[in-house]
Amino acid sequence: MIFANLSARSGGAWRPSGRIIRNAVTVIAVAATGFGPGVLGLTAQAKPKVPAQAVAPAAAAAPARYSVNAGDQLDVFVWGEERMQRQVLVQPDGTFAFPLAGTIKAAGRNVSDIADEIRERISLNYTSAPPDVTVSVRETDGTRFYVVGKVRTPGSFTSGTRPNILQALSMAGGTDEFADVGNAVILRQTPQGQVVEPVRLSKLLKGGRSLEAGVLSTPLPTLASGDVLVIP
């Protein structure tokens, strides 16, 4: 519009001065800021807003699933088969017996896996699709572990979930004055025999002086039922 007014005033023969051209460019630039990115051939695009979920940590810590232990009482329910509803006790060897399924290994497993195995085993007795099976923990003996050596209150402890080594150590009252935390180990019984797992408590107990901020590159070891944490 500015150029049109200039042409009308001069009949097309008058040439605007440099000052007028600069003022016209300034007005056009200011006006352009009031329009969208497509005005005047602008190609810059606004960056899309990133949803809040997209900036969340990639690996959120999921709660640990409870692992059944020897001594736990389980409710097993086969839908549509009232005669097969049972309360079972997990024996010291980690197993229990169930009709049509035989002996089921339960210790160290979650209830979903146990239910799937029972359903798979009893399916051989059905010509149609086998009924759904539900397993739940009725009463739990908890995760029973041991902390021995140079700690303030050594002994046997029980936790509703699998504790990590620092939680287990705090339940034992912490280390004694002359504890050799650099050579602590976990003794664990496995189907292949007893294994020894070294743990590096010295770096953990120093806290921020030796640990970098952020997510731990290696999760803290946890204690399963029957494990022994030894602090020499």
C-alpha cells in the first residue's frame, strides 16, 4: 500500500528517496510479525509442542512383582470348577500339589506364571478350551533373608518384597565399626548349587562422594528368600 501511494503521488515518475524506502521496509517487517509464518513467503515453522509424556524418563521404574516363597498360602480358583478351588500351602521345597496338574513349582515365581502353568497342565483334560485359572496370595511368610557378620544386629529378617542390599543392611542396624564393606558377599542357593555374589558396599555407603547423580547404571542387588548377606 505504501508503494501504491507513492506511485499515485508522482504519476509513476517520482523515485522515492532512500529514507522512504527504509521506512517502507520497516513498516512491512513490523506488519509481517502480526501474521502467520506463511505471510510474505516466510518458511520458518513453529516447533511442535512435545507432549508431557514424551519428555518423561524412558525407563520408569516399575514396581517389583512379588515372588512366592516357601510357607506362603495360595488361593487357586478354576473358573466353572468349584471342586477345583483350593487353598494350598507352598512346601519347604517350594512346590505344592494340585488336582489334574500334579506338582507345581511355586517358589521364586509370581502368581501369574503359576496360574498359566496350572491352566496349561489341566488343559489336557478338556476337549474344549480349558477354563481360566486365578492364583492369589492368601497369606505370606514374606521374603526371609539373613544378615551376618560385622553388623549391629545380625540375624534373620522378613520383608514383604525383595529388599536391596542397602535396605537389608539398614534392617540389621547398619555396619559395625570394623566392618570390611569392600568384601561383602551374598550367599545364594540355586538349583545348580550355592553361589557367591560379591557386592560393592563401600562405594554405595560413601553416597554422593563416589556416586554420580542420575540413574544407576547397575541396579542394586536384591535378596531373595533364603539369601545370606555376609559383612566380614
